[in-house]
Amino acid sequence: MLKTTFAEAYDNGEPRLHYRALMERLHSLAPGDLQGRARLVESTFRTLGITFAVSGREEGLERTWPMDLVPRIIPGSEWEIIEAGLKQRVRALNLFLDDLYVGAQAALHDGVIPRWVVESADGYLREAHGLRAPQGAHCVVAGIDLIRDGGGVYRVLEDNLRVPSGVSYVLENRVAMTRALPIAFRNHAVRPVSHYGASLLTALRSIAPTASGDPTVVVLTPGIANSAYFEHAFLARQMGVELVEGRDLVVQDQVLFMRTTRGLARVDVVYSRVGDEFLDPVVFRHDSLLGIPGIVSAYRAGNVTIANAIGNGAADDKAVYAYVPDMIRYFLAEEPILPNVTTYLPWQNEDREQIFDRLEELVVKPVAEAGGYGIVIGSQADRATLEDLRAKLTAQPRGYIAQETIQLSTHPTLIDASLEERHIDLRPFVLTGEDIEVIPGGLTRVALPEGSLIVNSSQGGGSKDTWVLEDDGAVATR
């Protein structure tokens, strides 16, 4: 089956209106100039320690964060649709989680989504029942992955509602771009992203326990060995709050305290970057050295708020994702603004027949994996891989979903000394407190190997700065 691809920057070989000024500027640079600027960015990132860890590799080392020098541009009218769709989706997901853990589970009773699908989700936690999230903000920080199909339609690929990462690179990419291509940046009315730290702090303070007059917020990290430690430290600095590990906190009389040189100081809100199962060894994994004994009891007593809320994984399971459009219709009485990718569920007879008949055309994903691991793209798999996959789908139908292969849109990317088209996606970040705010742009991820559809940095992907324009027009270079 022929799959079309949407080109972000060009239409029939000519730059789209919102890309004209950028392309004029890039083509005006001397040969090799872009490469030199790219090397300077990489050197700066290395010096500043802007890195990420590559898991599953023998070297197990950190790599400098890969940023491509050609920014992705989204015109203002396009962004309005994306923003509205993201707010709608996150609002529905928060309502679903509140209904599931605090409410009457109406969505399950009414058959919006099968109960067994939710309760078999990897991130569903019975221990989270009764844990109220102030403002109903179970997903204080959400990272919603978007792709663009061959017709240019934005579609949701995945919901990340537990500990979505990557926003630190959004901010660092922007700083790097203003230095690497200052004239091009000045010639575009680009919406800022530098306020993210202040917006996150406002959202976190808004969900503090009601008794907190001047709430204290901390960022909880598993420690320096974690692959996202750079981001944890970065966000703590951006918000001006303490970065802590589990050993820095203690619960006394169902109240959470932080150990300081001046004694114990009360903590009201924990922005946790620790997985739920490691958060409280009394309730979850008893062998965890990362969490704080008794923190769930303090949470249940209403003395501390944890963000994102415990148990969010029930809503970002890849099988549950297939039901989110129905959640939007059920909770909001609205049609989804941003559609899903067409998804097939192996435990449903009709879907299973589709999957087995078209296995070489579809993308199959394990529901509990992240980072691009375990994905099989049928068109790129050999016969043995497909037969093995068929056996796994038969044995564990709940463990997988299948989706139509969408080629992902392409974008000019600096490869050696030339600009070549590479596939991209987009992860915008959505903050929920008293209000819902979508940070303009997000993390554009790019699959650097030619022809690859896997954009994850852990799989050799890179990133781009994302420019959301105030309007739709091009700006002449000066």
C-alpha cells in the first residue's frame, strides 16, 4: 500500500509561506557555515552537561543532547487547533482518572472502556483509590506525542501522563537557536517558552493542600544515575526549588518533611520523577531505596500533594489510548479535535483478523514499553520476526496494539553538510493546575537515520527547536 508523506517545509518544491524567510536565510549562509554552527552548539551542550543516557547499549554512557540546527515552524492558526485539541484531551483524561480513582467509575459502568482493560494496565494501582488530586489535576504535566499524516492532519500517537520527559531540552534548544541563528530567529515572531519554569511552579503551588499558606515545592529525583537527571536538576533550578532524593525526606505523623541544615522543613508538594512503584516502600516495592516510607499515608491524609498523581499509568497504557476519543465524547460531549492513529486491539476478533491479514503493513507495539523499544514495523521486518510476532500476539493479545503505518511528516535536517528530509514528530507539554496551559511548541524529535520512523533519542534520534509563530506569514530577511 502506497503511503504518502507530508513535507513540513515545502509544497511542490517551493518553501511554504511560513518557511520562506528561514530558507532564504539558510541558503544565504556560506557552505560549511551551518556545520560550524552545529559543532559549536554540540560543544556548548557538552560543556554545560546537557546530555542524555542511552539505555540498552553496551557503552552505557551519556551522550551530548543531539539538536539539529533547522527549526520546525508552526504557524499561529495551526497551533490554535493543536492547542485546543490538547486541552480537550488532557481535560478528558483528568476526568477519567478522577472518575476511576475518586468517583463512581461511571465510565467503566457505562462501558466507555472495558473494566478489565483498565485494571490490567501496567500503571493501574488499586492503592491509588481514594487519593484525591486537588483541582482534579491528576496530570499536572502531560506530554502528548503528535504526528502528522500524509494529508497534513495532526494525530495523537501516544499519551505520556506519568513522568513525561524532554521539556528541559525544549528550553535549552531555544537558547541554543537564538545564538546559532540569531538573525533568522529575530526575523520571526516566535512565541516564547522561557516561562515554563514559572508556569510549572504556579501549577504545582495551585494543587498544594488547602492548609498550605505559602506551599513548599520540591523535585524528587531517583538520583544522578537516572537517565533524566539533567532534566530533574534543570527544572528545580528553573523553579527555584530544592532537588531532593528519597533519603532527604521523612514522614512524621502523616506529614512530609525535608531534612535541612536547620532541621526539618515541611513539604507541601512533591513533583515526583520517581516511578510509582518505587515511591513508598511501605505500600509498593518493599525493596525500594528511592522513595519515602509513609508518603502515601501523608498523601491520603491530605497533608501533601504528589504530581503527577499516583496511578496515572492507568490512562497512558497504549491499549487504553485507543479509548480516549470515546472518553472525550463521554465526559465532554464533544468530538475529538485531534484524532488518534487508527488502532487495532488483538483481543477483539475483528481487529485480530485485520492484524494477522495485514501484519506486514502495520506497526505493532508492546503496551508497556517506552522509548521506542519493542516496536515492530511490519514493512521493515523479516519473515522470522513477523512469525515470532504472530506467536506473541496469539499468546498475549492484551500485551500489544497494532496501528496503521503513518510515514510521519518530513523536515529539512542538517546531515553532514547538506539539508536532507528526515521524519519527525512533536511532543508538546500541557500543564494543569487551576487552568490548563499548553507551552507553545514542544520537543520536535527527528529520526536521523535515513528512512527511519523511530524518533526516540534512545534509538538514535535527534531534536529540533520548535517555533510557534504569532501569525501565519513569512517575514522578509534583513
